[in-house]
Amino acid sequence: MKKFLLFFSLLLVTLFGCEERYPIGAKFFTYDDIPQTITLKGERLDIPELQNPRKVHYQNGLLYIADDHGGFKIHVVALDDSLTYINRLGVDGVGPGEFTHVWKIEPAPEKDHIWALDIQTKKYHKFSAYQESPKALMDFRQRKDLVAGTELVWIANDRLAGWSEFGGGKFVLFDSAGNQLSAHGKFAGMIEGDWEEFTLNSFFQGHFNFNDNRQKVISTTASADILEIFDLKTKEIITVSGPLNQANDFSIIDVLGYPMAASNGGDMVYYYDGYPTDNYIFANYWGLTDKVIREENDYTSEILVFDYEGNPLCRMLLDRPIIHLSVDEANKTIYGVSFDKEPSIYAYKFDF
């Protein structure tokens, strides 16, 4: 009887289509679908001023490096033959022009200027690479609807995109006055089951990055191997699932009346970070459990490269794990912050 039922089930699948795959409507791929695999060896950059680097941002021949230790938050280094040290920016504190933790570094409209986000005080700070005072030139505080915004990226002089703690969509747009303008995409159908949108919103929160020339925002997710590409012009969202096509398990906990997703333990870390250049998307992929990351030393991360249609193009195998990356596409160089006992900045030359 079981053999008959199995045959009948297979016949139904053949006649009426395949079983629904999640996320619904995604582009699925595995490692076998990636046409090229290359191995990259990093070159450690000798920058003695660094103590505990956590973020790196490439812009116009300069590296801006966020450091967790020391009295200054951001180091500016020129990418010349001698790695000339240019400046130290950001004074530790909560007063005017001061901040506590660099969560993200992004380009500002002015030449050689950046925005640095302090996630603890919910303030953006603007700096120039060559300014005299280490304090921020100006501060921008999140307010009104924007207070709930996280993983924010500047998409125009007076517009931001990100994720909202209150839910509403995968990609939420705000103005600089703090008003939510619109929300795009729903999390329903991302995984199997009838889950509240708020729960899925908390589970799929990813890292956001933006490419101005492409006018596209990307989101990379650590709790599932999912990458999403949001087109600001058409409002189209491309969802990419792979290479393992997995998501972590979770339970529901009540947080101030909201049903939040909570880890069940033994989680995998999938996409740790991403960087969109003018031509490609570079995604930092781990595919490892928390236990391996905490307790073992012999592991690395890799970079998966996609086009803007979500097609995988290349798998880059690194010689060490990195937690954050930035890309100089013109010179075909990836800059990454290593994840080890002595974090450093490594440069990876690539050609594909």
C-alpha cells in the first residue's frame, strides 16, 4: 500500500507540478550552479595604528577603518605604496560630535566625506578625510518614524532606506525629517508556515548596502541563505536563495507584546555581509554553525559574486574568515576585516 501511495504521489507531482519551494518566487541555486570557483590569498596591510578593526570602507583611494579600541573610532589610510596614515576621526563619547560605536560607514555627497552611523545613540556623524578636528562636522539624529529604522543606507541627500523594527515591509523608505514614506515587499511566503509578519520581519532582518549608480539596495541575511536586490526605480525585489537553501529554526517569544523570533540554538550563519559595486554584488558567505565559529580555528569564509539579476557568477574561496568587506572594483581588490585573534585588514586581488 505504501509503495502505491508513493507512486501515486509522484504521479501527482508529475501531472500537476512540483511541490511549493520557499521562499516562494525566489531564484534558487546550489554550488553546482556557480560557473567559476577561484581561490584567493589575502595580503595583510601593515597599519600599526589599528587595535581592533571591525569595519572597512573603500572610497576614492582611501580606506576608512572603524576600530573598537582606542580613543578614536575611525582611521583613514591612503592606499599608496607606503599606506600613508591620513587621519583619525571620531572621539569616544555621547556629546556633540562624539559617538560610541561605528555600525556602518557610507559615502556622503561631498568629496572625501563619509557618514558614520552610531547604532547605540541612533545618530549619523559626517566626517571629512582631511578635517582638522577629530569630532564630527555635523550630527544627524534619527527621529519620528526613523527611530525604528535599522540597517539604514543613504539613497539620496534627503532619503534613506532600511528595515523597520515595527515591520511593514522588506525595504522601508524614509525622508531625512524622519517620516516613513513607503514600504515594499512582504515576508509572507519566505518560509513554510503561517507566521505573523512581525515575526518574519524580526527573523529575516539583514545587512543593507546601496549602490548609487545602479540605484539598488541589497540585503544579506545571516539567519537564512537569502540575498535580496531592491530596485529603487521599479520597486522590484529579486529574492535569491542558495547555495544551501536553508533557514534556521526559531521559536516565538513575547517582547513588549510583539511576537519576536528567537533562536533555538545551533544556528547557522549564512550571509554575513555584502557589497554592491557598479557591475557585481559581492556577498560574504559563511555557511557555518555558531559552535564552529566560536570553538574552532580551522575554517574560512567565502565570497559569492552575483550579477544584478541574481545569477551566481563566481565562488571565491578565501584563506581566512572575514566579517566585513568593501570592494575597489576598478583595481579588482577586495578589502576585508579578518575574524581571528588579531583582527587585521587584508587585501584580496581577484580576476574573473
